[in-house]
Amino acid sequence: MKLHELTIQEAHRRLKQKEISSTDLTRAVLDRINAVDDPVGAYITVDGEAAVAQAEMADAAISQGRITPLTGIPVALKDLICTKNLRTTCGSRILENFIPPYDATVVKKLKRAGAVIVGKLNMDEFAMGSSTEHSGFKLTRNPWDLTRIPGGSSGGSAAAVAADMCIGALGSDTGGSIRQPASHCGVVGLKPTYGRISRFGLVAFASSLDQIGPLTKTVSDSAVMMNTIAGYDASDSTSVPEDVPDYTAFLESGLNNMVVGIPKEYTAARGLDPDVSTVVENAVRKIKELGAHCVEISLPHSEFVVAVYYVIAPSEASSNLARYDGVKYGYRDKDQSGLMEMYKNTRSKGFGPEVQRRILLGTYSLSAGYYDAYYGKASQVRTLIIEDFKNAFNRCDVILSPVAPTPAFKIGEKVDDPLTMYLSDIFTLSANLAGIPGISVPCGFSSEGLPIGLQIMARHFEEGKLFKVAYNFEQTTDFHTKKPQLFGNRR
Amino acid sequence: MKISKEEVIYVADLARLEVDDQLVDKLAEQLGTILEYMETLESVDTKGVRPTSHAISMTNAFREDEEAQIFNRDSALANAPDKEDGNFIVPKVVG
């Protein structure tokens, strides 16, 4: 196995045994980026020099016997997680030259653990999108088929992990932005419980929905990353002061006594691709064979999830993005004939079309005369969606479903049809609305060879159950060991 | 049409966005389609249902009100598009 192909756990084992150095591993990852990121386009910024310097520090620490499960491991970050002195663009021209004066809490934790930060990954602008086509900088291509989207908004994170351009990555998930690209690229993606991980230093999109989480090659790696990044942070008043368990302790075999729920509304969902349906059904059968008991459950308000989300998320975004006014940081337009002109020109030229569409949608939903009909109503239906999950979890431990209704679609296919793009988020949005954790784990391939993920959801703070089910499934399948065929720089 | 051109322009002004004349029609159409879809919510009976703004039940998160130096002035100003003498510079506000 080539060095860049290693998992976090295997790389850690070899670093600990001193079979390899972090410097070798980091250089192998940087070489891999040079070889394949030209067609893939996962990175916005690669910080090779700093990465090698961090790797040398990690090697020095290891030689003195100081090693954590992430010491010397090259990781990359979605470009909306602030990194001190390293450009953080949020995929937007409005932050094209923004150099944060501080590290996000997750970055501090990764650095403290000795991880090597290789660079920053492409994304839909302000995390608004399901395809990474809305990046203000470039396209990211799906490593399994370069004519297709990698998913989004953490498309760069998923593509980089799938193409071995980092050993693990962080993304963020507001409506499926970790799980859906993980599904499309054949990697493991976890959206933790709302408040489980500090969001201090995460550029805000929709504050009642956003959560940071890992994208990794295996379920075990996801648990390892969670052990480092989870936990309360006084700098994020929405982070929850709950103890963080050792997530790797849940990676044990056996699913006896586990009850899995299958929502009847999901199997009848409109637009569900037959390949996705078959592959997910096979996965459910496998999980039953592993000892789990299966029950049909109901989430009666499922048909309203997309409407609720696309009122609430743009409303929160319109408020959060008001800060981009060209005064304190970010782009400022040259036309400054007056303050109002400066604001308007800056925002209209700095934000891309999808971001402006959502700001308009959110501003409309919150405006006088429409608030009750849109934001107020959506917030009430959100309560009913949460009740649905509470009732369902009275009958089961975890809920299984597809992640996305179809495998990765073609680049350009939905870019100018926002509602169709929004409807493809049907299975992932509810976990954000309810604040519960969800994971995508590779569960098969379409007839065209595109990866398909299985989604597992659990109650608040029960990531451990997700890891247990996902790990048991992964151990009896080989989907996660398959790699996309990339032939490097074709020029 | 669910939303008129005039409404798009009005909302854009509230959001401090300048909408291109050529784009207004397209935006009105796209936003109209989305808003029409949102109307499915009207069919849900929400009488007496409390709205949710936060999915995890938490009440006020207090901390000690202690002074801390997060940034110095230079680093706070480092990304400013225009600055002078330790201040942010903006176009003239009062005539």
C-alpha cells in the first residue's frame, strides 16, 4: 500500500513503530496532490512548506515518545474553518484574501494533537449547494467519474479523501454537506449532534443547523478524529457541556439487541433511483444478518422537510451574511460614492448567484408581512419534525435510509434549477433540523460504478451507536477498500 | 407569479444587494418557484405548536465576565480594506 493510501489508524501504527516518518507521509500526500489534483480540483490552498515543517515537529515529538492518534497525520480542512495566518475563503470571492488572525477551536485541537494541516478544500460558496459547482473559485470533480459532481457543499473534503490527497478531512454539514458528498465519493462522513463540536472559527451559514464533522476513509478513523475534536468550548455558547466518550470503544463486533428503524416514507420517496434503492435494501439486509432487529417506523412530516429547511436556513443565512459589508475584512468594491453604494456594490460583486438567491429568499421570509407565513410557520413544522424523530426513537436505536436519492449527477445538470437541487437533500436535511447525528458509510455502487452511501441516524449524543452499526457493516463488506482509478496529471 | 419584480427589488434593497436589471426577471421566476413550493407548509396543522429555533434544549449559556486579550489592534485591522491611524475607514456617512 502506498503511503498516501493509508488510513489514520494504519499510519498511526506505522508512525508509532517508527516504520515511517511523518515527513515521508506528508511528502507522499503532497506528491499525490501534485499528481491528481489537477483533474480533481479538491484544494483551494495547499500549504506544503508549513505542512512539512509541522511534519518535522511531529517527527521530533514522536522521537521523544510523545504521540497521539493524530500526531504526524496529514489532514485537510474545508475552507470555511479558520486557520491562523492561512487564507480562509469560504469558497467566496468576498473572502478571497481573508487571512484569519486566529485558529478555529477544532484547528487548535488538531494542532495540539500534532496533526499536520496540508491545506484548505474547495466547497460551495458559504456552504450553500449540493455539488461544489457554486464555489467562487473552481469546480471539483468526482474522483470516480470526472464528468460528475463530488457532492457538496464539502465536495473538496470528500474528493480529497477519496483520491488519497489527505489522510482525513474536516467538513461542515448544515443540511447534508458532509454526508451527501461522502456518499457520492465513497468515503465515511459524520455529522455529529448539534453542539457536540465547537463552531468557534467556523464561518457561519445557518447557526441553528451548522455542525463540523470528519470525512475519513474508514469508520474507525471517524471515531479517532471525533475523540480529538469533540467537546464543550467556552468560546461557542451553543456547544454542549456533555462528556465526550472514547468513541473507539464503540467499535466492537455484534449488533445483537440493536433495533434499526426503516422509515416507510423514505422507501416511497419520489425520485429515488432504483440502484440506490437496491443497494440500500441490500445493506439493510446485511445489518439484519449481523443480528439487528428491524422495524418499520414512520416520520409523518418527511414531505415538509425540504420546505422547512429552505425557509429556515436562508433566513439564518441572510442574517449571518449581513456582516460582509466591506468594512472590517473581505472584499470592498471600488465604487464608494456613498456608504449605501459601497455596501451594495461590495455584496453584489462579492457574493455569487446562489448566495444572493438565498439571501433574497431569507430576507423575504423574514420581512414584515411574510414572517408568520414563512419563518414562523417553518419553525413550528420544525417542532413537528423533531417530535416525529422522538416518537420513532421510542421504537428503535438507529434509523437507516439512503443519503441521497441518486448517485452523483453530471456537472452542469442542475446548476440553474435551484429547486431540483434542493429536493436532492430530502434524506439529509431532517437530521440538521432535529439536531441529531447522522453518518454516511459506503454501501455499494450503482450500475455505472458510482459509490452509494447508507445513512444511519441516532438520538442526540448517540454517535457511538452510529459508529457501532457502521463499523459492523463495514467489517463485513469491502466497499470502503475500493479506490477510484485516477491516472494523475494528464497534461 | 408568486413574487413580483418590484418585490425582488424591494427585498434586494433590504438585503443591501444591487440586482441587475437583466437578472430581475429570472430571479423573480426562480424565487417564485421556490416560494410556491414553500406553500405546501400551509397544509400542516400547527395550531398550538411551539416554534423551534434551537434543536438542543439549552437555556442561557453564561460565563464569567472576564477581560481577555483576543486580538491586538493590529491583527484586528489586518484584513481591513481601508484603515488609518488604527481605525477602519468608510465612505463619508454624514453630509
